[in-house]
Amino acid sequence: LVFRPYIHALISPVTQKFKKSQTVQQRLQQYGDAARARLRPHFSQAGLPYPPRSVTLLGLKSENILQVYAADAGGTNRWIRSYRILAASGQVGPKLREGDRQVPEGIYGVELLNPNSRFHLALRVGYPNAFDRAQAAKDGRTNLGGDIMIHGSSVSVGCLAMGDEAAEDLFVLAADVGLSNLTVVITPVDFRTGKTIPKADQSPAWT
């Protein structure tokens, strides 16, 4: 049981080759009704319609929490619900290069929805963004890596692993609100609680 997620991660790329590819629309037909049934009560409790005008996903690395916020008619973000991040490799600090196993830190769009992820379903985060590239140029860094996902399962190599049901909710929510209306913010700690970056952190000064 302990090693089951890791075994699944190893064999999944092989078994995926033998599965028929699905479209985003087919995945919405498969998971949409159940995901919306789970989501709508949270939006109702927040006094917002579903789907909302826009959504912000706030990933708190140290807290292992992904919070969902949605904008009301006046543009104010309201908390909708939180999901536990089941796995996120690396530590406090931004992603700097390919293979460092770090989860990025910053403000990102979502580039696409992957209906055939080997980790169930996935949202591809727009890392590196313009800020990441600019800082890398100043630092003389190249090969920044990429392919960062918010996905199902409970195994991570630089991604946020949310478990399959949460991934279904986020996949359907992203499709319903539209990728252009979706923002991902990933932060090392929840600064709103007064936390600061640990002194042992070796991140570049610009962070």
C-alpha cells in the first residue's frame, strides 16, 4: 500500500499507450456532472453563481493546501473551498532549472487541459512565465524546465498532485470558467498569517 502510488506512476506511461485517447469534451461528459454537483454547494455558500466570472487557484506550498477563490460581480475574490495537496516535491523556493524537482512560485496562467494525463487529469501551469525568464536571463540560467501540472494521483515531481477526485473538480471548473479567466498563484508560505521564508532558504535574493 505504501508503494502503490509509486508503482502506479512507473507503469502508468506504459498502460497509457494502450488506452484510447479522450478529448476534453469526453472527459467533461464523463466527470462533469459529478464534479459540478460537488462544486455548486460551495459556490452557493459563497453567494456566487456557477460557473463564476473568474477563478484563482492559490497553492500554499508549506501548508500543502490549494485554495479556490472566485470573483463576485464587483471583482472581489471570495474563498470557495480548499483541497489538500497530496504531494509536491522539492522545498520552499522557486523552480530555477530543469530537473531540480521544485514546484514553481509565482503567478501563472493555465496553458491547457490534459484529458489523457498519466496522472488521471491535469491542468498545465504556464511556467516559466515572463518574470521567470527575465530573472533567469539576469542570473545567466538556461534550461528552466517546464511541463508543470496540477494533476491527480498522489505522486509529484515538481507538480501539485491533488488526488483524482480533486483533479476532476479542478479540470471541470477550469473548463467551465475558461482558461483565460483562470489564474494560478503558487507561494512558498501563507504570508497572510505572518509567516516568512525560513532563514535556511537558499533562494536567490530576488525572491
